[in-house]
Amino acid sequence: MKRQITVEELLREREDSLGLENLTPEAGLQRPIGHPNPTSPGLALAGFMERVRDGRAQVFGETEMAYLEHLEPQVAVERLREFFHHEIPVVFVTKGIQVPEYFLSTAAEYEIPVFRTTLGTGVFFHRLNPYLEAGLAPTVSLHGSLADVYGVGLLFVGESGIGKSECVLDLVERGHRLVADDLVFATKRGHDIIIGHGHEFQRHHMEIRGIGIIDVRALFGIRAIRQQKRIEVVVQLEAWDDGRDYSRTGLEREETEILGVTLPKVTVPLNPGKNITVISEVVAMSHLLKYAGIDPALEFDQRLREAMRPVRQYLEEDYE
């Protein structure tokens, strides 16, 4: 799901922290920002427009404004018109620099809002980047339940009624934490991080069949919930199938993808009497061990192969 942030939203949510002053109050604020990384015009002001990308917020610092001042006013206006001809949602001028009237009037021709901030260019980027990255990150909704188990984000998926919510509720009772139940929003951060969270109206509530909606925070306390968690392992719950050959050694690794990020997957078949809660804790602890470079299945396999080496050599040398 591709997201956008309008200039009006940015102004409403970050006006104070960014110290913004609107220099073009007549310009509309509904222009969408479609790229999470703001940029500076750089060589575009010298006429090299091939690298200008639409949808990016543009930041004019001391260098850009000094370069425009160095040009003849007519030339500066021509360069700005070429630059503003692209789909630029908003322009920021840093360090409280005085903005020439020709700059504002040219921006007004293209209905581009111009804001000034007293922040230095580096500090401004540092404050604006995280907001845009979080607001414009790719997001998908998933049917499942997300829990923090020993610091590992386990996403439980499976058919409706398989017992995902009941499993997470049991984990909460054992001291682990609920992140989201039934509907999980997964957001991609950076190249390989998936953050899961619940809907703002749904947070810390669960639906337990036969009981109804429960408030986990009210029942178990504030430590039983968290607002978001990185999804690290997907746990597939499914009914036991006698015709399927399930992994017994752990050497066969399953994987799945969320928003293009590959995550480890564990399939847990359910049958009467199976303690899925303890199994979930073991899944989390096994993930922590692998993260620390310890893989019990591989180590056992290597020891077994070493123990069998003399037998293999004997059989290979037996020519009778």
C-alpha cells in the first residue's frame, strides 16, 4: 500500500518541532509528499535537471541560496522555473535565511508552498527524515496475532478459529506481551525490518471466542502490552494432517515474505494435548540462539556425521 503525506499534515504535526514559518500563505497545502527522503536541489540550480525526482520535498540551505544570489536575478528566475516545473510538493529554506521576493513569486507561479525554518540544514534533515520515513513506509495488513515473547516478535497466522488469539492470551498470562490481535499492520522500515502494530482503536483488545472482547491492559496490567514490535518469526498454526510429512530435525528451513523481506517461518501442527504456548516460547528461544550463532540442529547433524565417518571409511575400503 503506497502512502502519501500532504503538506498540510506535515505542517499540522511538525510545525513546532521543525520551527516552520509559512512564507506563501496563499499557496495550497494539499500537495502530496510521495518520497520519504527530502533532498537539496544541488546541480539542478546549475541547469542539470536529469536527476530531479518528483514528489520529494526540497530543502534550500545556505549553499543553494548563496548560489542563487550569485546569479543575475533573471537567470536565477529561469533556473527556478526550470526546477519548479517538476512535481515539487514543498520547499524549505533553512537557517532563517532571507528569501528574495523573486523566489517567492516564482514558487507562487507553480503553487508551491515555501516554508522557512531557523534550524540548520543538517538538524532540519535529521528531524524531518524520521517523520517522512515512518509516514511513507510501505504497509500491509495481515490476519494474525503478534506477541513479544522473550523479546522476539512472533506473528501467529493460520485459519480463522485455529487458536491464534488463545495462544497469545496464554503467552500474556505467562508474562509475555501482546502487540496486536486479529489485525496486524506490517510496516517496512529500511531494507529488511518489518514492524508490526495494531489499529489505533483496537490496541490491547482481543476477541476470545465464547467470551467476547477483553481488555488485556485492564486485566493483566500495562506491562502485558506494547504498541509495536519487529516481526522476526512467522508461526503458522494448522490442524494436524496425517498425510503430511512434518519437519522433525529442524534442518529443513521454511521462509516467507512480507513486503519483500524474507522471514523465517515455523509450521506447528495442532492436535489434542499439544502445549502450543511452551512450543511458542521454544520457537522464540531457538531464534535467539540462532541469532547468537548457535544452531542445535546443525550442530547435532555435524556431530552425527563425524561419528559416522569411520564407518563410512570402512565401507568404502571394503572391496570384498
